[in-house]
Amino acid sequence: MYIGRVKGTVVSTVQHSQYDGRKLMLVARLELDGRESTSAYDICVDTAQAGVGDVVLVLDEGSSARQILGKRGTGPVRAVIMGIVDRVEI
């Protein structure tokens, strides 16, 4: 699980049925000081209706991510946006 920033949307003309009715978002991981990582990005299924620029909480553990979606079995889902972050205090 990590905190990241939504950088954009991912659009495809052909996709797996697990993505039906769901947005795919490109998310950059954030460092503890709030900077974006230059090498860590994920394509996430959006369950929180996040938008570009939002700071989000991402679950990136395959099986757990599929449980959030309520899908059984295997599928091509590895990361899910679980929530939008309002504030971080360290």
C-alpha cells in the first residue's frame, strides 16, 4: 500500500472484462517528503472516482486488490485506488 498522485488516465480500445465500467489511472508513487518518484508508476483501477492531480491511497497487492473489486478468481488487476487523501501528517 502506498500514497501516490494521479498523473493521467489510461485508455484502451480492447480490455479485459474485469475493467468493464471502471477507469484506469496512471499513478506516481510519492516519497515521504511529497516528491513524486521518478521511477515508480502503476496503472490502477479507480474505485474512488479520483481525478488527475489527486493524491490517492493505492493497494498494490494483486489478490487483495481483486477483493476490493469483488471479483473472484484471477484476473489482470494488480493495483486499485482505494481512496482520495485529504491530508498527510508526518
